[in-house]
Amino acid sequence: MLLTEAEHIDTVLDGQLKIIQSRHGYRFSVDALLLADFVSITPGDVVVDLGAGCGIISLFLAKKGRAGSIVGLEIQEELASQAKRNAVLNGFEGCITVLRGDLRALPMAPRCADVVVCNPPYRTGRSGRINPDPGKAVARHEIAMSLLDILAAAKTLLISGGKLALIYPANRLTEAFYRMRSRDLEPKRLQIIYPDPGSHAKLAMIEGRLGGKSGLRILSPIFGQGRFSIR
């Protein structure tokens, strides 16, 4: 597998997956693994991974073997290339398709997905210092996509009754619920992530259903990295 000088291969899930990623640029975090483990997939579902990065969520879902097909959409050329090569490296090129494109101008047909999953930037474009590394800046701040952009794309892509799963800062949970409901994406499942039992919540994973009825199921909390570690 061809690597650039700026890349290397990491392993996750006790060596079950090999991941090409940058040595010093943007690198995925355990948040992506937690989200991929959280999202509910019915056998045969078509899944769209928005802002796929190096493809870690798509790879995890392919490894679970429930999705019928997975499409990863990534705006950054370097990350889209890594995602494509990671699919081949792990033998999933038959079920994972990676597209380079902008979710604000979707290169996919409407109503094509049963499930949309997204690990979005956590910070608004106005909050905190913008990282000088372009890849890290786009991943951490709402530069190339905002929550509203993600919800609009999800609503376009999902079939009626389809599901959106995302991970978001716990202190923006009210905003997420409000914005989701305004797009007819009813929050149905919620799981909170805490750094440790004595700390305030850090992140929340939300699954909403397009056109769903009200009724929220709150799952048991996760502490730290849950069952995952990255090495």
C-alpha cells in the first residue's frame, strides 16, 4: 500500500483494522469509534458517512458487517485519498465507496440513505483559536460545515424514517435538539460521555429519526474511552 512520507499506519480494535493517517496533520480520535459503536444499523442499510475523514467510521461499520453499503463523503483531498486507500487496505473496497465532495452541494441523490452518521466539528467558527494546520482547523471548527449544514444534508439524503447519528459537545445539546427538531429529525436515542465519574459531561451521542414521533431513550453513560483505546 503506497504511503506518503507524511503518513503511517496505525492499528485499532486490537489490530483488526489498519488505518493510514497523517503523522502530524489531522488524526481521528476515539470519539469516532464511540459514535460508530453507538449508531444502530439494520442489516442491508445504506449508510452515508458525512465528513468521513480517513474513513474510520466507515471501516468500523464495514467490520461489523451489518450495512449493505457505505458511502463516505469527505471534502479534503488528502483525507479522501486516505479513506479510499484504507478501504482497500482492509479489504472493504467492495462495500465502501469514498467520494470527495462538499455536503453543502451533495454529489448523491436525495432519499438514498437509511442511515447518516457524522462526527462533526465541535466548535463554531468564532470560538477559540483556529489551528494553523488547515486539516485540523476544518475538523475542529465549523469552517467547511456547520450543524445546520449537516442536518440539511441528512434530511435530503434520508428516506422517511431514516436515522441520523452524530456526536456533539454536551454543552451544545439544547442547540442540537432544537436544530434537529426544526428539520423534522426527532431525537430518539441519547448517550452521554463523561471523562470520569466525577466530571461534568463532555460529549453526547444523539440518534434522530426523520419524521419520528417524540420519545427519547437515554442509554447508560460512557466514562473515558469506554471499551476503546487507540495505539
